[in-house]
Amino acid sequence: MTIEAKETPLLWGDKRYHTWNSHLRSIFGEKIFKVPLDAGFTCPNRDGEITTGGCTFCSARGSGDFAGKRRDDLVTQFNDVRSRMHQKWPDAKYIAYFQAYTNTYAPAEELREMYEVMLEQEGVVGISIATRPDCLPDDVVELLAELNQKTYLWVELGLQTYHDHIGELINRGHDYQCYLEGLEKLRKHNIRVCCHIIYGLPQETEEMMLKTAHEVSKLDIQGLKIHLLHLMKKTPMVKQYEQGLLQFLEKDQYVDLIVRSLEIMPPELIIHRVTGDAPADLLIGPLWSKKKWEVLNSIDREFTNRNTWQGKKWNPAIQVGSGKGI
């Protein structure tokens, strides 16, 4: 009887994908956590610059439901959130995370003041800025390039889906070409970019989600966040759900999608997130997502059961240049 030899998996610590935590420890040699902030921005598809209503999945807090309180100044928010998170990680340093709404959607000099006040806070080792590809005017990109020279900077650039007709359905307000142009602006300055995508959007099939993953695997990005769609109360997507346009993914489906997606990503790509959280009092579904650690453990088990890992099926022949500038 012949026993088939198994390939030795790539490992990042005890994980079969290149985790954000593993990357940060390799850079800083200690625990680093993000401190999410709400700097008082809006978005161009909320205020009428492009459209109104915002993305149909987005909460009233602009996807900053766990950020600091908008009524507080940034330093107060930072200290409040940091002190709460220190209960879990008492010995750590911080990345100031401009999370809620579109965090480059203001004049460059106003942005400079906000970013620099965070760099002045004790223990801050870097900044992460969540934004859209259509909110990167030249003077703002120059400011980001300047920041990139003096701190550890990430720009989290929302894509959500490769498919433009789905982008229209969720009122995204920009197309895929716009995303490529925004990405190019940032990468000209060697700025690290983390791409955001969502699985479970209305009318997207598994094949379409994997197509998004395939296209993302070709991009010159340095990080990736994969979010499970959370349907939350008081969002425009509730109407789409009631119209039958949205069906929730099952947990096994989602786990399968994550494993298959990460298999085709380059191994140097840093995976910032493979699921997400929603406030329990706002969540309509999928309800299984409340048990986040069960989802994460299921993903780990599935990687092991398949004896696979991030990059196992990556094809470098199609790669544009992911991983530069990490």
C-alpha cells in the first residue's frame, strides 16, 4: 500500500495564511493594535457630490460602528478606545485607524492636521486611512506620500466587488476602472494599499465572488480585507433584502470561499481580515456571523483538512506586482 506524501504547507505562525498580526509582529517585534476613529467625515455618495444614500450596505456610522464617538475630538476618542482595548492587550503599541466614512474627503491641510495629531500620540507607530478611489486628488496623494516617508502608513481602499453592475446595485458610486486609477496614484509613491472586498452582496454568485478574488490577485496591492456581508437595520440594503435581491451565505459556503480565495493569492500578500463584526443589536443576518471565533476556527480547520494554504494555487505568471513596498 502506497501512502501519498503530503506537501509541506506554508505557515505564518500557526496559520496557513499571511495574517496581519503575524506581519506586524515581524515588523515591530511586539503586539500592535488598531485604534478606530471617527474623524467626522462624510462620503461623496452620501452628500450628493456623486449621489446620495451611501452604499446600500453601509450603516449610519459609515462602517465605523466600533470607532470612537463622533462628538469627541480625535485625541479623546483615541484615549478612550485605546484604554478599552488595553484590557485585552495591556502591553502593545498602536496604529491610528481613520475608519468611519471616507477619510481623505476634505482639503489636504485639514487632513494634515488630523493625521499629524495622531502621530503625536504616545505609542502610535503608524496610521491606517480608509477611503475610496474617487477621493484621491493630487494634493491629498502628495500629503499621503509625505506621510509615507515618516511613518508606517496604509491606505485601505474600498473595492467591494469587481463587477460594475453589482457596484451600481449597491450604489457604490465608482467603477472598477476608477479603482485601478486610484490604486495607481498611490502605488506611484510606494504607499501600501489594502484592498477591501465583500462576499455575499446582492445577486452575486459564488463564481462572481471568486472572479473578484481572481482579479484582485493580479493587483499591485500589499494587503487584503475580505468581509462577510452583514445586513444591518436601517440600511438601504434592507429594502433589497425584502425585494428578494439578497440571500445570506451559509457558514460552510463562506469558509469555502475564503479558502479558495486565499489559495490563489500571492503568499506575500498580507491578509488583514477574513471576516468582520457587526453590532449585535443592528444585525439582521447572517446570524451565524455573531460567533466570529467559530468562523475563524472553521477557516483554519478547512485549510488543514484540504492541506492547502495561501498561495498554493497562485499563478505568478499573471501577477502585476503584488507585495511591493511592504
